[in-house]
Amino acid sequence: MKVAKFGGSSMSHEDQFRKVKSIITSDSKRKVVVVSALGKRTKKDDKVTDLLYLIHAYLQHGVDWTPLWEKICERFIQVRDVLTLNFPIENELQHIQEKLKKEKVSQDYLVSRGEYLTAQLMAEYIGYTFVDAKELIFFDYSGEVDEKSTSLAITNAYHEGKRLVVPGFYGSNPMGKEKLLGRGGSDITGAILAKMLQAECYENWTDVSGIMMADPRIIDSPKVIEEISFRELREMAYMGANVLHEAAIFPVQEAGIPIQIKNTNEPEAKGTKISNYETEKENGLTGIAGKKDFLSITLFKRHMSDEIGFIWKAMSIFANHGISIEHIPSGIDNIGVVVSAEAIAEKLFLITKELKEKLGVEEVEVIEDLALISVVGGPHKELIGLSGKVLSILNQLEIRTSILSQGAQELNLIIGVKNTEYETVVQGIYEGMVNASASQTSHGVTSNS
């Protein structure tokens, strides 16, 4: 069986509901469905979840929240009516409204109503059994998922209903009250259900046809990564690629269950498969990701390599000031510390002073306006590895790197360039590795024929 999660863009209006139904009914293995709340219908529209957060803020400050609530009611009633469903959603909406007027409702309860109501409509529309997430996913007092109770509840509900629709984004706390799962909430719900039911696949349906090899704001129509490992995905996500939240990945990764990213609006597209296995890449490249606005601090001290614990002591100074370290390139008598320029802006002088006074650092060199680019590569047959290809491309571009560091097993290569060179380097690497490979393949086919 498969667990299929549909995000807010897939649930934004009645036409999207129809697409979702078509997807679900096209594969009998899709027995458990997780849905987000109604999303944006247009760019200028509001997500139901955002409106519910706003209503809660209005309640705290005594602002009239009824216009927003009426807007939410209209959306749910419209979906119900256009799809000619029988679900008495007015009763549910009235019940929630009465609670808002008479009680001090929690933010978790109010915001979770978006998923709760959407799931009820979808359950009737596809003929599945609705099960409240509050009855399935339980948290302990430390805020962690109570796996034993959760597993038992999910397994029992599945065997009783066989085909379920579950609202995403929340579960219940030890007091039996609604508790939101936080960022990536509905994705996490789907991952937990897939793990507990030992699904063969966890499908995550959204509005993109998979994970792209590079930022589409820099590369025009970049290719979609058809297969990527959890390790490769982690490398790309760390450098800013917009992928699934880590908390939504860990449950299925741990259970060895693959994730399939699919597009609700283009269900025939292959999408991206994420698994524990690293597949061979035609050109040795999995993807490119990066961020701007870093700052590199290089520390010089004679015989640094002979001093036990020097790096640990230096890192402790940064940690004491609450500065997260992004990267640590090193030499014999020097180490570089790459940090967010914004994070260290007001503390740079003080940290530099401490490094000199406490550790005897003789010289400090600061490089500003730095961008980091992570070139992630998978297994490949060619003799020239990832680093060789990237260095060749950088040489052709006449780009000088201030940082160059390769991870274990050639999984990734971190390069540091000027902020102003960031887009040029990303384009150059993509063109040099992806398009060049495609061109060679095309020429090979032509000559053979």
C-alpha cells in the first residue's frame, strides 16, 4: 500500500479536488490519504491556515475576527456545494464559531481546523473513512511522538477502515488536546503514517514535478532529479535547496521507505524518487545549491597543527557568542571559519579580539561578500571525478575560489566565490556538466545512426 499526501496547492479549490480524486482512484494501492488545508487559489489569495493564524491573533487583541471567519466559511461551503457533497459542514463551522465566542481556544486547536474540515470533505468525495489525526498521532510530555501508542492507533484504524483520509499538521498532546506539528506539518503526518504502516512508498503530491537540479531563478527550466538519496538530499537542503523538512524525511528514511515527489497538476510526470540508495548519475551531478552573504575568517598561528585542541578552543569562542559555523576549511597553520555575515556582524570585533587574546592567534584575515555553492554528485563511471570537472569549469570561467572543500566519497564539493560571481558559477557548472553531457549523448546517437 501507499500513503499519499496532498499539500495546500493540491487542495485549493474544487477543480484540484477533482484532480486529487482522479489520482487516488488511478492506483488502488493509495489506501491512506493525508491532506493539508485549502491553499491559495491565486497568488493574491490567502491560505486558510494563514487566515486561521490571523484570527487567533485578532482574538488576542480584541479585533473583530468575524469577516475573516466568514471568508473561511464561504470557501468550505463553496467546495462542498460545487462537488455536490452531503457533508453538513455548516454544523462544524457553527460549532467552531461558538467555541471562538465562548471559550479561550488554543492556537493549535483553531489552526488545525483547516486540515480537519478539508479532510472531512475529501473523505466523502472519494468514499474513504475520515479519521481525526488527534486519534492517531500522540505526543509525550517532551514533545516527541509516542511511537508505541501512535503505531497501535494507526494500525488499528487502518485495519478497521482499510481506506483512510487523515488531516495533516497536527496530533494530540498528553492531555488529549490538539498539538500542531510545526513547519512541514502535513509532510510529517504522512511520513509518520507511512512508517507505522510500513508502506511501500510515501507519495508527496505538490505543485512541482520533483526536485530540480538547480535554482530555476538562475537556470532556465533546470532538469528534474529523477532519483536522489537521502544523503544527497541532505547536502542540497543544507545549502538552501527548497526540499522537504528534515522532520518529514527522518521517519521514512529510518524505515527504508522511499519518498516519491509528484505534481498534482502533471500526474504523468515521473517526479523525484528519494531513497537510501545512491543511483549512478549520467554526468556525475545530482544537483547544485547555494547561498549568498557569508563571511570567512581565517586564523593564522605558527605551529597551530602541533597544538592539541586548538580548533575546539576556537570553535568554543564562536559557540559562546551563539554563532553557528557553516564550514571549516583548514591548512597546516591556519583554519578558516565560514559564518553568516548577518549573524556575526555585531560580534566580529569582539570575537576577533578573544581569538587573539585567548589563543594567541597572530593574524586574522576576513573575507566578506562570500557565497557558498554545494555541488552534489552521485556515483558515476567516468574517470574524471566531481572535483576535477568543477575545477576545469571554474578555470574556464576564470573564477578564483576562496574556499574549496570536498566531502567524503566525492558526495559533494563546497566552493566559495564572491557574491557577484554566484549566478555565473552556478550557470557555468550546470551548463558544463548537464548540458555538455546531453550534447555529447546527442552527438553519439547521431553518429551511430
